[in-house]
Amino acid sequence: MVSPISTDAVGFAPLAPPTVWQGWDAFVHRAPAPARDADDPAWSQSGREDYHSELAVMRTPSMDSVFTAVRRLLLVNRRQQAGARRGLIISGPATTGKTTTMMALGRSFQLADARQHPGQAERRPVLFISVPPAATPKMLVSEFARFLGMPLTDRLNQTQITSAVCDLLCELGTQLVLIDDVHLLDTQRRAGAETSDQLKYLGERIPATFVYSAIDVETSSLLSGVRGAQIAGRFKIFRHRPLAYATEQDRAVWDDLVRAMENLLRLRAHRPGTLVKHAAYLHARTAGRIGSLSHLIREAALIALTEGTERITKQLLSEVELDAAAEAQARPRRA
């Protein structure tokens, strides 16, 4: 069963990105745009546009599986103060919801931590960063420091920044480290290999559970060679695949997802059930990619709002151009 995450809806701070603490904390505590009756005269056009631009994130079976896997890893790692803790890599094609799942995981964990430790606003239970392009070890650990708001100067070397970051994360009670885009590490190049070594070192120094997100990590250089064998020996891989539509159970999951998204719409002339009626078409258009589906429905809703039709039809859906990956998958079926 798919349902909207009403208390875990994914949104972003308007000024600070989620890869710094102020932005992450704002994301964790930010409420989604409120839903009102479509005919409410107090709901402005811009307010309705904001609402449909955001919508809520749907909690899927894949997301539940990741949450369960990480909860178990947290228990396994809880009493392990040193050495190789176990982690998880969320791997899959682009636009399948890997980053969304990771951020929803971090948000849920931080809110639970706040309930367990009331009045301890100084805690930083979660750290979230993205691997920079062409990252070096110093660049990577500097992202950790920036998230924490640590002042960085050119005089600080990699060793000094690393030591300060590890010490501070231990003091702040960080238990979950989320690192996005690890597929950007090319371990066949010296900088990528050294940065991979830096990740391993951080995982040993910081008493936290590490979760990586990557595009098709199995085919990347990250798991190859001696370094790759070390990562493979410490991390489970969760395949975040596009949703299938082959079996009755597959179709039920997809239809639930479409229905949940449709129930969030606040369009004055939209006929309920229209999107569910076209669920098979929506799967063909998006190749089962959640990110592409969200884009398609949100853009169609915004077109319906701005052009005044106030309804989503199959014709309107067909006019929305999606990301290149989804269009490439759908093109043979639409020909």
C-alpha cells in the first residue's frame, strides 16, 4: 500500500541547501504547503501553484525496505565502537527516487532522535552531503565540515580538517551519515581512489552508520579492485529499481501510487479517477520511475492551473516533455 508521507514530506529550505546544517534542519522541520479546498477563495493562485509544485512524497515499498534495512544496521552497529561498521548503498538508475528515499530516511531518523532526546538542540544525529565532482580527500571532508558549519581556512590541511570533523561528529552524537552521488568517485584515477580511502577512514573513525546513494554502483569502479572488495565486504546493496508493471501485485503497487498522487490534486475541474484510469499509460510514459512520474503529474497540474483548464487529461499528459531517460524508454512504446 502506498501512502503520502504527510509528516515526512520532502521539501527544501528556500535559502540554504540540505548539505549544510541550517538547510538540512529546515528541511526536516519544514511543513509542506497546506492543502485546502480547491474552491476556497482565500487560497491564492500563487499558493495553489506552490502546493502543486511541491506535492507530498509517496512512501513506496522500496522506501519501506530501505528504512527497515537501515534500522537493522543501526542496531548491528550500535555497540561497535571501532572497526568496520556495516553500511548500505542505495543503487539504481537515475530518477528512481534514491536521493528522495535517503533524505526521507534522514528526516524520519532525526525526528525520532529528537523525541528520544528532548531539549538537546545541539545534537546533530544526521549528516547529509553530496560527493563533489572530481573530489579529492580534502574536498570530501570539507563537505563534512561545511555541513557542520566549521570555519575552513586555506591553512588547514586534510589531516587537520579530518581530525576536527571526526571529533566534532562524535561530540554531537551523529549516528547516521548520508552521502549522495558516490558514483562520482572514479577509483581508477588517483584522486578518486584516495577519496575512497578517505571514506573508509571516516567510516572507521565516526561511530555512525553510513548510507551511500549511487547510480548503478555495480557497474562503477567503486566496487572494483582491492578497494572495491573492502567496500563490498562492508556494505549491503539495495537495488532501487523502477517500479514494474508485469504482475497483478506490480500493478496494484503502481496504481496505489498514482491514486495517492491524484488524491493530492486540488484542481477545480479535475475528474477523480482520471489518472488511475490511465495508470498503464503513466507507467509506459515514465518507465516506472517515481521521479519522472512526480514531474509529469506536477507539471501537468501547473499547466492546468496557469492555463485555467483546472483538469488533467491524457492529452495534456502527452504534451508534457519528460527527462531524456524517461522519454528514451517510452519512445518505442509511443511510436
